[in-house]
Amino acid sequence: MAKAQTSTKRHDSSGNAGRIKVGVGGWSFPPWRDNFYPKGLPQAQELSFASRKLTAIEVNATFYRTQTPQSFRRWAEETPEDFVFSLKAHRLATHRKSLAECAPAIEHFLGSGLAELGDKLGPIVWQFAPFKQFDADDFERFCDALPKALDGRPLRHVLEVRHESFRVAAFVALARRYACAICLADSSDYPLIPDLTAGFVYARLQQSAPDCATGYDDSALRLWADRASLWLRGKQPADLAGVSDAAPEKRAARDVFIYFIAGAKEKNPAAALALIERLAAE
């Protein structure tokens, strides 16, 4: 059995811990059977192996179809105690013309068995279509429909927006008002909104290169490690200028979630492992 990775942690003066979690999207991808999973590893054991090498996984399947409580329970049972799953919410909640009508879809998704993950339930990502533009009233209704807790456990929500119209101070203010993180996208296709709006940071790194053994080269990995370390300490990296001039709430520590997604997907596990190693060495 592969040795489980542990999270990078920092405690603030109140004893609250910030953690850095690093992972990839999903765990079932045929090319990974040639460069990540041991040769001959049964497919049924891939989650167990991946969760002992990485510290988190973002689940994409929940975006397309409703899972069962039994599936969530099985995922929790197969992974180490400190492991975290981020879940992409079902698209029926976000891919609609009027977000004012989203409440039933949100309720259905959250009631589909997520609570079975227990403490392994990480942030929930609400991904919007690339053509969805910012409408303050529309998005306020959506944010207002997001529950703060599920079966007594606090929920953490991420807004992943993909239209340039969201790069405005009004959207940042709205996200802060509802304590939702804005997904920081390292992408050539989607807007970069690095403003801190919640008690955690959520980054999706989408530019891994096929000709680089670790997807992201050493300089890029060093950059993201430095940024993650600053976020962990509650700070904003100076090289990431915010959209809004308003300062975020001061915190001594923040949780940080970094996922290598898309790009040269076959390289993403190597990128995640390289970043975990670099963070552990700091």
C-alpha cells in the first residue's frame, strides 16, 4: 500500500489550522495506468492508491449525474482519514437562464448523499457556463440559496465563473458577502479573479504541458508553492493583483485547495506530486 501524503498545515493564534490540499480531477483515466498507477493495479483499487499519494481529489462525475449515498460512503471508506473530496455540483443547478429558479436543484444535489463523506467533504464547486454573464441580482439569488451547513457540518462553496464580465468589484463584493470563494483559474480561456473572498482559497491549474515531465516546470511549481504558502498564512500574493480595491478580511491562516485539471491531463498526477513534494520541503 502506498504511503499516505499529509497536508501542509499552519495554526493561527486561536489554534485554528489552515491546510494545503493538492490533487487532480477524478481518479479513473486510462493514461494514468501507464505513468501514475502501478502496472497491473486493479481499477477498483485506483482511488485507494491515488488517495495515498495525493491529498485531495476533485470529483467531476457529480457535475453530470446524481451519485448514490452508497458511492459517497464507499469513497470515504477507501481513503485515508485526512483525505478530502471537492465535488462539482450538478450542472442543473448552474446551467440555467435564471438562477432565481436554482433552489430545488441545489437542494436535490446536496441531499443526494454528500453527507456520507463526513469530514472528507471538501468545498463544493458551482461551475457556470462560459456564456453565463454576471448579473448582480441573478447571482445574489443564487448565493442566497446556498445552505451554510449540511447535517450540522459547515459547507464551503466555490463560484467558478467563466465569463469576463465577472471581473468586476461588484462580483467580488457579492462573493465576500456570502463567504463564497471565487475559483482562481490558471487558464488561457477563463478570467483570472484572484481576490480572497472566503476563509479558504480554491485554485484550478489548467495549463499543464505535454512536453514537461511534471506538467508544470520547476519555475511554475515554485511560483504556485510560494503562492500557496502565502495563502496558508492568510496573505495575498503580491503578484496576483485583485479585481477589487477593497481589502479582504484579515486572517492568520486559510485552507488552500489546488487541483491540476485539464491541460495535458496525463501529466497532472506528476504535477500534483511535484507540488506536494515542494511544499513538504519548505
